[in-house]
Amino acid sequence: MPSGGAIQDIDADFVYDYETLRIGGLTLAGIMVLMSVFLLFGNKIRNCGKSKAKPVEED
């Protein structure tokens, strides 16, 4: 501790790399959007053109 009661800032030399943070955040957001689109519409795409089985009615 410095003498004289002065408060030392241990993070004074720390600087954010905003470009890397922005690119990483946009990449993560893009991947999450694509995955959610695949999850939401994946079942519809997979079953495209297939008719659902209709139950047989008996008298």
C-alpha cells in the first residue's frame, strides 16, 4: 500500500479492445439468430411436402 493514505487504482493501465468486443458480440448474436431460425422452422422444412396421416373413421 502506498503511504499517505492515497488510493491506488490497480486497473489504471487496463484498456478495452472495443473492436474485438464488437466483432465477437456481433458474431455471437448472428450465430444465436441463425440457430433460433433453424430451431423454429426446422420441423416445418423437414416435413415439407409430407402429408399427415389421417385417422380412419369407422362406422
